[in-house]
Amino acid sequence: MPSLRFPRRPALRVHPFPRAYACIPARVRLFILMMKRGGSDSDHNSSEEDTAEKSKKQRTINEHSQTCDWGNLLQDIILQVFKYLPLLDRAHASQVCRNWNQVFHMPDLWRCFEFELNQPATSYLKATHPELIKQIIKRHSNHLQYVSFKSHFISALTVVFVNSKSLSSLKIDDTPVDDPSLKVLVANNSDTLKLLKMSSCPHVSPAGILCVADQCHGLRELALNYHLLSDELLLALSSEKHVRLEHLRIDVVSENPGQTHFHTIQKSSWDAFIRHSPKVNLVMYFFLYEEEFDPFFRYEIPATHLYFGRSVSKDVLGRVGMTCPRLVELVVCANGLRPLDEELIQIAERCKNLSAIGLGECEVSCSAFVEFVKMCGGRLSQLSIMEEVLIPDQTYSLEQIHWEVSKHLGRVWFPDMMPTW
């Protein structure tokens, strides 16, 4: 009786250009090839290449795609490429072969994670169901350390909070996170969390931030909207059981003029906070309309960095000089048509630590500007002034001010042609 012969199973072979690989852009393919060959990708960036040269390069890419054994690329090379891919492309690329799938599950790939899913009409959302996102996050959340999250799907963020155990940095923007979610975050990451940045999170209350401050003793940086800042929070951050903060950033934002109420933080709360953390950097970003500045700069506050993103009046800048002795950096994007001569001189007199200043749509006479620089001296490490800010007077012209300012700074200085902040 003849023996039964089963058909031989074909050996597993990686196709030189598998269909799942099509999700990788041609530029990334070229990057892999160049890394393998030890070459450079700089020629590919030249804007002076003609059409024939581009076509030749594309043919070269295609030829190498057919001959290269993509499945046997070094995992370190694949890992570096995967780090530049969006989540969906990364998942598709993991289906190319077993080697690429192993890289997809390497912990180093998931240390840093940026997730943004806010536009329901985009094809990205249609192609990626939230449940799939949750599954991917759940599998790799124990590797996460640096997370930036912007999504209307709170369930996906909850998966991160529940499963992560070593989060070091967390940025949450325009996400319906709430106080119970923060409690879950604290329960799992209280020993590792060092940076927390929250903006446009209306469901979080000051009590939720207090919970984070009470439990995360390793917290070094905290960034909040102003409505989350309270006297209670500052006093909690001032208690002896807390490690001292190094950076506190406050965003003071108004979208609708006259419709947002801004409370006042008591001077005693600021004083207690600074006594506890004397070296803390207090960074404040203001995006307010002129009539909304009344609750601010009425008494001394420990701000070190001030950024005014909208027009700010002479009166407010005068109050800054009187109430911010710790000021290190000042950026004014717009002021109006009234010169800021007296205000700059006052800031130079009272803000002895000022080392950086930027002025946009403002006006300052050349004489007052030279006097300001003379008073601050060489400590001005960054001086970014738009050329149209400076108004020539009887003492200095625009040509003369360049040499005069350079003399007092101890280095060559020119006005800026465009904002650098």
C-alpha cells in the first residue's frame, strides 16, 4: 500500500514589499535604506532638485524596495522609524512581519505617547475605533512615562490612568477628565508623577488638583488654568509634607470679553507659597482683554515670567513694575500707540533679576530704550525688540541705537525683523 504523502508546507517568506508595508511613506522607506547603507538623507530635502532627478530617486527607492529584505532589518532601526509614526500607521506597520511586530511591542516604543482624537469628521476617526485605541493603550500602558492626551473620549484616558504605574509626565488638553479620574491617576502614579499640565478641562475642580498635590510628593512642575488656582491649593503646596515645586505655570485666558469672572488670590497665600518654595519659577500667560486685568497686579506677586498675548495697557505694565520684583522674563506682544518709556524705566529699577524681554506691537522712544538697557546692563541675556517699536528722537536715530545698545550689553545687538518669542 503506497504511503500517504502530504503536500509540503511552504517555508515562511517575507515578501520584499508586503501589502501592509504600503502604509509607510516613501520618505520613511528611504530613511530606512539610508540608515542601512550608512548614507544621508540630506539630498532628498533639497528644494533645487529638478523633476528628472526626483524621478530617478523614486526609481531608486522602488528598486531597493524590491531587493531589500525588510523583515531582517535591525530592530533598533525599525524602532527609531516607528517612533515617528502616528498610532494608526504604527499599528499597520506592525503587521508587515514577525520582526516588525516584535518591535511594535517593545517597551521603549511606548515611553512617550501623544494621543489626539478630537475631530469626529476626520477619516482618522472613521478608520480607528475608540475601542481599538483602548486595547492598544491597555496593553502598553505599563510602559508609559510621558503622555500627552487630547481627546473627547474620556474612556481612553481612564484606561491609561487605571493601567499605568510609572507615569512621569502628563499633559491633558481639552479632555473631559474629572476629579474621580484624577484620584485614579494618583492612586497608581503618586510615586512617579513629576509634571502635570492641564488646560481646557472644565470638569476638574480645585479639589481635584488638591488631591494630586496631597498625594504626589515628587511633583516638580504643575501647569493649570487660572480658574483651578485657589488660596487653598497654594496653602496645600506650602505645607511641609510636600516636596517643593520647581515650576508653576498659570494660564489666564478669556475667550469672551466681559463674560469671564476672575477671582483674586490673597497675598498671604502667595507669601506662604514662596516661603516654602523660594526658588520656584512662577510663569503666567495672560490672554485677556484690557478691561479684565483689574483683579491682577494689585499687590506684590512672585511672578518670574510674564507673557501678555493680547494688548495690555500702560497702567497694567506700570503695575507690573511695582508688584513683580522677582520678574526674570517679560514678553509684551502688543500695547497700543502710547509710548512705554516710564513703564520700562520703572521695571528696570525694581525688577533686579530681569534678564529677558520681548516687545512686539509697542512704542518706546530710543532714548528711553537706551536708558533701560543701561540700567539692566549685561544681565539682559535676551533682548528681542521689533525694529518698528523704537521711535527715533532728538538724541538717537535708528542707526545710532544699534551701537549704543551694543556698548551697554557688551555684545553686538540689532533690532529684530520678526518676533522670536
